[in-house]
Amino acid sequence: MTKQDKVDFTIKTLKELYPTIPIPLQHKDPYTLLIAVLMSAQSTDVRVNQITPLLFERADNPYDMVKMTVEEIRDIIRPVGLSPMKSKGIHGLSHILIDKYDGKVPKEIALLEELPAVGHKTASVVVSQAFGIPAFPVDTHIHRLMYRWGFTNGKNVVQTEKDAKRLFPKEIWNDLHLQIIWYGREYSPARGWNLEKDVITKTIGRKSVLNEYYKTKKTAK
């Protein structure tokens, strides 16, 4: 199989498995998505989806958010972890959105990255999912699978994102990054991985990854 064959096989398989793609984080507009994605850092989507309704009941727009204190925000979002940093970020970015952008979320990755507690991945998710602008946010699942599939050397997420954007057509980035995340969770997790269920890695996986998997299985017997 050539590299292109492997890419085509991956796209086709993911499309068959996820013809309709569930959205991981519940939100109703760009602002609530931005806050949800910011909160998801080093947390799970399930946990974030439990907490955001409590926060958005009090404030689902920057104008209401700045009426709350950082401490009040922190008390609500504490269960998602890193709450001191995240609550300051939520309060701070809400102020900036009001002062600089009339309360609206900007559509450019570079402008989003200037907001407190908003990194490149968060900014990429927001432009992709809220505005439909092609982006390829790389999370731990995508980073892991791109390496397992032999599409990147796995050194860091910056390189993984570059390789993904080079290999996959721009018009499918927004769907594809979500499809890979769901696939990683369901079929190719970091722990408790069963290669027999992981059709993509089994078919096109990096030789060293497959050898390591079988070696570990043998030792475990």
C-alpha cells in the first residue's frame, strides 16, 4: 500500500463508521463553545458537559460572565480541574471580548490565541466547529493515531498537525479530526487496546507499532 492508499483507506473507513459525526462538547454558539473547549483541557468531555449547563445557567454570554467574580466561576467549574487558571481565563477573555469585539468571538485563530487561557488547539476547535473554517486541532487521540498509522513521526503535536494538513484534503479537515477522535476513543485507545477491533491500525499501521503490540501480547500470555 502506498502512503496515498493508506490515506484513502483511512478516510473511507472513517466515513463509513461515522457518516454523522456527534459533537463532543455541548454548546449553542461560538461563545459557549469557546468556554467549553477551554474547560476541557486535561479533563473529559463527559465531565465538561456535566458542568457547563450549571455555568451557562448563570452566564452564557460575556456580559453576564463578567458580572460574576472569578471565585464564583471557579466554584462552579471546580470539578473539571485546573479551575484557578480556567476561571481567570474565562473571566479575562469575557472582558476582552466585550472591550475589543463587541461581545463577539473572533473568527481568526491568531486573534483567539491572544485571549487568556486559549491555546492553539482551543482556537482551532472554535474556528472549525463554530465557524466552519478549515482547521485541524490535534488532541491526544489524533496525535496517537497519526503515529500508529505511520502518518507522522509523533515527536510533537505541532508536527502532527502539519503532517495531517499535508496528507488530508482541506475540505474534509473539520469532519475528519472529529472522526479520528471518535475512532480513537472507540477502537484505538491508549489503554485496553484490542488490535482485532482496530481495523485501520491493523490494515495500515506502522510496522514497529504492530510488532510491539504482538510482542506485548505474547509476553502477557
